[in-house]
Amino acid sequence: MLKHAAPRWLRPALLAIAGLVLAGWFSTALYDSDSWWHLKTGQYIWEHRKLPVPDPFAYTTALSAPAYRGEEATRYFNLTHEWLAQLFFYLAWKAGGIPGVILLRALLLAGFCAAAGVLAWRRAGHFYRGLATALIAATVASGFAMDRPFLFTFLFLGFTVAILESRRGFWLLPPLFVVWANCHGGYFLGWVVLGAYCAEALIFRWRKEPAPGARTLWIASAGAVLASGLNPNGYSIFRILGFYRSSYLTSRLLEWQHTPVWPLSWPVILLTVSAIVLLWARKRVRPSDWLLFVAFGAAALMAQRNIILIALIAPVAIASYLPQRNRPLPEIAEFAAGLLLLAGLAYGTATDRFFQLRAQEWKYPAGAVEFLRSHGIQQRMFNSYEYGGYLIWKLWPEQRVFIDGRALSESLFMDYARILYNHDPTGGKSGDELLDSYGVGVIVMNGFEYASGNVYTLAPALADPRQTKWKLVYHDAEAIVLMRQPPPGVPTLPSLQILDHLEAECGLHIDREPQLPRCARSLAQTFAKVGDFRRARKWLGTYLSFPHPPDPEADEAYQKFVSGGY
């Protein structure tokens, strides 16, 4: 252990300041669309004292036949496996509103980073290596600052490693895994950790090296695995993961895509550096570290939702096996570390990057919700996928949604895409026919998918004055609302105002998220198709004015607009 050079109070103060930095860092505004249906599910469980089966929130779930073997089991799993975490989130909202939810999220992520820091501190015997490890882990974990049940998996994973590393408190593992298995299906990652440490104990025994507490470890691990089965789905998690992998709907979700290794990202750099350190120090590396590095590294590369596992293995490996000088830091350096942390806390707070205890309401159809409520509109709804969770939170039980982020039906998702993109496939129902077959009376939607920038072609199709089935009754920068039969007192608006909405919506998103300007490119194409080249040039110029990959097609089109005098 390094000799302590600074006053005794300094390191506890540093820990407190670092805790505030982490809490602020993870207290970004609530923006994830799935957060809303998690909150509503927690409310349902709290008020009805039962799990949400059958699905109470989407009227289409009961209408959708299974599209593949195992879909019914997957649907039940998706409705039930996170029930306890959803209840915790709702109780946080009940106690403190949206700020309460955000602070719970910050506490969970900060706890995960703290576990990584404590692990590195114990391994390296160096306070500042532990502190640096926690902060480096936070650079990866900050990408997961969403109010979802997977946060409990991150925290419990860190707790499990900390318990195993300390060789104390093994009796905590079975109750921990009972809670974990009812919060999130990621509890099987805990089995991976248990397996790595149990295998390490066996290897030590085989080498005739000391393996203190091995028998207790094996008994506690077996108890934890058995306790994991005390959840609504038993041990079906691996079967469900197989169904996820074969699902077209899951394959369309960004979080299930492979993590690209090029161009280099910060998590991939961390993983690469830790691999180099482990190879360099290979004679000193513990078997459990090799096993967890391979397992978690592979999982992180297989799916982007697993990238946070790098935060637990990479900085800890670097801190544990890089050589260190056996001298204490100068006192001035320790005070400088405190000043740096204080500066980071002050900067984050002053620039409103920290402690954003609010929701990003601009991302959601708050105005459309108020319109539907004020006019008592309860007809069957078609809604865009990203608005489903918010509409559940705000309108249920008076109104149920068409689709949301719970991914409950493959066939429904296919119908949804056909409607949204106005497809008219040979041998199948057109989008308009599907709206009829589902009995849809009101449409609530936004106009773009912002990661790709694609325009939802249903919106410009509905703007065509030649279609008379759907009447525009409301629009603002977030959403449009159309109805078949508007009730008395609800005036209809010119359908071409949908194009005005698309401009307002794209402009709002580019203003708030300038890193995603591709909606402007799609909007330019939409205006070009209807012959409005003036507005096409305006929006293509907007797209080109923001940083973007090489796009010769857009450059050429813009020059044609300019040379054409538009």
C-alpha cells in the first residue's frame, strides 16, 4: 500500500466530489422513448398488483398471430422479465417525478462505476488508479444514461464482481440474484462471472496453489444460480436469446447490431489497450481475468447493447497490470486532482450538462396528446414507433396504441412498416388497406427516422390534396394528427400543411441535434419529387452546411438547383 502524503480528509473529499461528478454526468435529461412505457408498466403493476399479461397497452397485440416459433414465449418474456425494475422506476417517479427517475438512473450508473473503481483500487493498491478507473468507466457508461431496467444489470454485475473479489459476503449472492432475475434478463451475465471465478478456483486447486474460500464460493455460486430461477420465466433466458437472434424485428434494432471496430471508437480503443496490457503481463494475469475479458469482450463486439461491459473489464485490467512506481504522489498533485474534479463539476453544472432533472419534451408529441385529450378522441390509433411509449404514458387507459418499443409482434411490425412507408406490395395488403383492417380512426406520427434521416413516406402521401380519406386536424413541430371522421367542433386543416410540419420538425431536430442532419437531405428529395425546387434547394443546402460524410450525389443535386436558378 502506498504511503499517504496528503491530509487524511482529502481522499474522502475527493471521493465525495467524484461521486457528485458521476451523479451529474449521468443526470442528463430523460430522452429515451422506452422510458415512458417502463414507467407506465410499473404504475400498472403497482395499481393492479399483477403483471401486465395480456398486454394492456396496445390493442394490436391480441390481433397479431405468432410469426415464428417461440414468439408467444418471447412476448410473455418481454412483458414480464423486468417487472421489479419497472416498479422501482415508477416508485422513483411517484416519490420525485421525472427528477426522481433521473436520480435513480444516476445512482445506478454511479454505483456501477464505483464498483469498477473499488475493484481496481483493491487490485492495484492505489487510490488514484481506482479513482481513474471509475472515471474511465464513466466515459463508456455515459452512453447508457437511459432510464431502462438494464441499469440494474450493470449495478448488480459490479456488485457480484466486488463480492467475489473481496472473498467475503458470499451469502449475499443468492438474494442478490433473486432480485436481479426479477429486474432484468441480463442476470445470466452474473452466471458468467460466477463461472469465471469458480473456474479460477479449480485451476488454482489443480496447480496446488492457495484457493481460499473455494468451497464456500462454489456453494454460494450454485445457490445463486438456483435462486435465479425464482422469476416469472424460470431459466428460459437462453431460449429467448436464441429467439431474439432469429427475429427480424430484433435485427432491425440498432442496439443488437455488431459493434464496428473501424473507425475506432473510444470503447474499442479501451478494449484494444487492455488486450495489449493483458498480453504484455500474461504471466501475471489471473485466469478469471482472461475468462471475463474473452467473454465480455466478445459480447461487446457482438451487440452494441453490450458495449458497457468494456467499462468493467478494460480499465480494471489496465489499472491492475500496468506497472506502477512505488512512491506516493506529491501533496500538490493530490490537491490538483481535487481541483480538477471541482472544475469538472462546476463546468458541467454551469453549462447545463449536469443535473438535467427534466424530460426532453421537444422529442415527444405533447401538443398532440393535449389535442386528443381536450377533444375526447378515443378512436383506434396508428402511431409511429418512437411515440408509442410516450402515448402509453400519457393516454392509457383511455387510449391504446398501435405499436411501441416493447417489440411484441413480428407480423405487426411488418404491417407497421408497410403502413409507415406507404408500401403497396404485390400479393399483400397496401398500407391504406391495413389501416382499414385494423380499424384505425386517428393517426399520430412524426415524419422522420433521425439516425438514417429517412422520411416516413406516409406523411407526404397524406399531404397530397387528392387524397380525401384522411383529414389533417392538428400539427406542430413534433407531430401531425389526422382523422377519418373529425368530431364536431374540430376544424380540418389544408393537407399541404403537412409539408410545413415536416419542415418545422426537421428544423427543430437539427437545432437540438445538429449531429443528425440527414432529415434535411430526405426533405429536399421530398420537395424535389413534388416539383418544389426552391424548398428542395433550401433543405439540401441546410444538409450540406453541417458535417457529413462525402456525398457527391447531394453535391451534384445542389449544383443543379443553383444553376437552375432555384
